[in-house]
Amino acid sequence: MAAEVNIPRLDLNDYINGTPEQKKKFSDDIGKAYNETGFVTIANHGMTKELMDELYAEVKKFFFLPDEEKLKYEKPELAGQRGYTSKGKEKAKDSKTPDLKEFWQSGQVVTDGDAVKEEYPDNVQVEELPRFNDVTREVYKRLEEAGKHLLRAISVYLELPENYFDDKVHNGNSILRAIHYFPIEDPDALPEDAVRAGAHEDINLITLLIGASADGLEVLTRDNQWYPVKANAEDIVVNVGDMLQRLTNNKLKSTTHRVVNPPREMMRSSRFSVPFFLHPKSEMDLTCLEGCVDAEHPKAYENITAGEYLDERLREIGLKK
């Protein structure tokens, strides 16, 4: 089975600074993988090992704060889009049992006078950890930049203008999420279907995931087998989200994935993970691209904007009432 799973390791530098041949190959390779599995791993993504190490160090410091300190930063009125979300709040779309996790989210900072600033709540600042605020901001900027280049490569593959996504994701509604899959002291007391992250697809255009602190990420292959994704610690894993799948009328696959519980003897340990969910501005039209609709592939989705779609999905996963 392993041989059939196409999760290639691609070098983003080949696209940004490569020859025309290297750029075309990168674009073809990412398109092919997103046709087949929806996942790639990316090297040379613009973050140093030092920055990634410091990010995880700060994330751990935050989640190891006492619960009463973390709860100061929970803002239910923001539907989990900024600040802290405590245990037991989020679930996979079709699940009844919440995921075994808590998380932190920070979003866009508009600095160029764009009117979209009014749409976004301010980021929540952690008083106890000034470096946490600075490091998450820096990681956000670098992943957003890498994401723009990846979307250019995808545009070329789709035979769109290379800069098709540029204005749509500039000051977009992207989210950096730091996740703590907390230790389970008594695995026997868990509901039978309780997992770290239930099987789901991401909502956004693409997700850029910084190497997690432990294994557990699995993708569902075309022949309905769960396949573990293992990335080089310094690479990022990039997958297609539902918005891109809708836009391309299923040409690019939003892959179902999950985070499984570790073996029983490791249930008492934490797992940390930091995904960046690259979203466009809410007004982006997700109507299926004409070039992706034909007699063999009739239009599969109703017209909707990114903002309307996000709202619908936040309700499904329990973050918005």
C-alpha cells in the first residue's frame, strides 16, 4: 500500500528561485500530488529551525500555564477565532464526542490601511509570555508568505494566471493555531470514540503544518486505508482544504485526515502541533472554476463565498452557535 501513497517532498526554493524548468516541475508535482492524495511535504519554506524550536518552546510554556490563567484568554464570543479554546469544545463534523485537545488561535494583522481590518478581531496578547506573542506573529507572517508562493504554483498547474490568488489572500482571514493534545491520565475512563482529532477535512484553501512534536497524523488514502504521514522534522506538511476543493470542482483533493491516540503507555504524554490555515478574504467567490467543469466533471457545488462557507463550517464543528 505504501507505494501508492504519493506524498512527495518538494523544495519551495525550486519554485521561488528556480529555472523555468524547475518551476514547471514543482507546479506539476504539487498538482499531481493534490490530485491523488492532497498532501505534500515542503522544504525551504522560509522558517529557520531556530524559529520553529522557539515556537514550540513558547507554545509549551503557554499550555503548561495553570488552567485559570489560560481561561482568562478564552473569548467565546469570537467562536474560537482568537485566543484560547479550552478542552471539550471542538469536534469533527460528524462526531458527537469532542476532540482531546485545547488550542490557541491568532489571526491577521492588517497594517496597510485595508478596510478589511474592520472585519477582524484583534489578536489576544498573553501577558505572562511576551515572546509567545512575538514568535507566533513572526511564524504567521512567514507561513503566509510561503502559502502565497504555493498558491502561485497551484495556479500555474490549474492554468490560471500565476497571481490568481494574490489579491484574494492578501490580508486574508488566515489563522495560526497552536494545539495541545493533553495527557490522558486514565485511558479507560475515555468515551470509546474519543480521539485526539477525529477524521475531518480542513475548511480553508491550504494548510501548512509545522512538524508536530510526535507521530499521530494519518491520511485516508483513495483505497480507504489510513496512512501515517511522517515528515522530516524541519519540513512542513501542506494539504488542500475544502475551499480549494470546491473552487476546483474536486480536481484538487481535500484529504480526510485525523490524529490518532498514541499507544496506551504514551497516553500520559502531550503532543503539540502548529497548523497555519490559509484563508482568503471573506468576499472571495468559491464558485467552481470554469476550467474545472466539463461533461465528465459536472459542477458539484452551489455558489458560495469564503465567508459564508466558513460560517457554515464553524457551526458544524461546534465553535459557533
